[in-house]
Amino acid sequence: MKTNQKPTLIIMAAGMGSRYGGLKQVDKITEAGEIILDFSLYDAMMAGFSRAIFVIKEEHRELFRQLVDERAGRFMEIDYAYQKLDDIPEGFRIPEGREKPWGTSHAVLACRDLIDGPFAVINADDYYGPGGFSSIYEYLTTHQDGEKYAYCMIAYKLENTITEHGHVARGVCETDDAGFLQEVTERTKIMRRPEGICYTEDDGETWVPLPENTIVSMNFWGFSLSMMDELRRGLPEFLENALKVDPLKGEYLLPRTADKLIKEGKAQIKVLTSQDKWCGVTYKEDKAKVQAELQSKKDKGLYPEKLWK
């Protein structure tokens, strides 16, 4: 059933690339001066999205406006939301010494006053490929909440999401026979080793193998407006726990929020698997490979030589 409201794309860009060593979200990646999120915006636009909201730090506003408004902003409606440490419910205080943002669920919640319909969520520094945007747009425009919230996510084969230059964090997904997400488990240190792809939970003392075709989340989600209410309701509970257990680094994360809603029987999340290969600059050493991959796609005619003519 076709819905009336066009979905909005939320792009999470508030995090500084600590391992990369700078604001990697705005690092030019092509000879034409494009950055990775130019490709995401282009793919989203071609899939049908006409509006995007960037979640950024307020001090980066002018930088993003220079990069986005004069290029993609000529073809799409662009808005900005600011992820702020002090954007927490009354009665809570920012822990002394806390600098780290409150996580991806908190980042999405920063858009609450700008969203009035379904929305997709991506990271700013990941290349997802056109297939995922087409799939998520189609889902969000043909599904509505029923007895359960009708959410979706774009998943990738693990082998298509690994860097050769260190470890990555991925949400390992389990699905039922109908393709609905049953559980997503965050593995924060996954890397390719001589024996294959493995993860560690004890800083490398032991390694657990993961099959290359394991389905993983790349923070590419599709939600109805109901998710905003759930994120708002869940924030105080998260803060109460985080301020006791990990006040300086605890994060309110989308995969954990989604997992909780599944276990509570409130949501069903359709897993739509993309065959595209992820590209990203988790580490500085990744940049040359990403440049070559994206230029190759242009050479094959998959993208115009200049995305925003």
C-alpha cells in the first residue's frame, strides 16, 4: 500500500573520526572534489528522496553548508540538526569530563522537531551503494505501522564491509525464516586475520571466527515516525544506567534500541540485504582504495563525472 508521505533521509555526521585523525566526513575523495556523502546523497536522490537532514555539531555548521548547500542543496531540500551534550531530559546532568556524543539513537532524536513522517538513517562516512537506497525508499513508501511498528534495515554481507587496515564495528544480525530481524549484536572489534574474519571481546587475547557471508548492520535503517517517540521514551532509562556504569563513554545506540523493541514485541524489522560493497575511510590508509573504487564506478558510467552539475 502506497503511503502519502515521502521519507526523509537523516545523515549522522556529528562524530569526529578519532581513528582516522580528523573530520573524515568532509574529506574530499574524488578529483571533482566530492566527499563520500555526495555519493550517498546522489544515490538517495535517484531513489526518490528529496529531503535530507544532517545531524552535526553546531560548530561545523558553516563547513557543511559550504560543502552541501551549494551542490546537493541545489537539487534536494537540506536541513540541519545539532547533536548537543546538554540535550538531555530535565533532572539529568552532563558528567564532568564527558566529551563524547551520546550515540546514534541520541543523534537521530536531535531531528525530532524536523520529522513528521517516515525516515531513513545512514552514517555520513560510509558508501552504501545505490541498491540499498532504492530498497529502503520502496519499503518506507509501501509499509505502515500495524499491530507492530513496520521498520526495516539494509544489511550487508560481512565480507563486503571489511577494511584491510584495522578493526571495524558491525552489528551482527540474526533473522527468522521470513527475513525479519530477531537480534542484532554489536561486535566492536572485527578484522580480517590469517585464519579469516574474526572478532574479539577481550582486546585480542582470543578471536572468534565469523563466516564471510554473515549479515551485518551498517547503521542503514528505515523507521516510521513512531521511532521518534520510542527514542524519546528510552532516553531517560539509558541515561540512568549509563551515568552509573559508564558516564564518560556510554552510548545510546540505534542497534540496541531496535533490538529492545523487537524483544518487547513492539516492532518487526524487515532485513533487506544489499549486494553492494561498502566503502569507507575508517582509517587514513583506506582513502586510496576508496578513491580508486569510486573513480572506477564513474569510469563504468555508474555515476556522472561530476555528481552535481
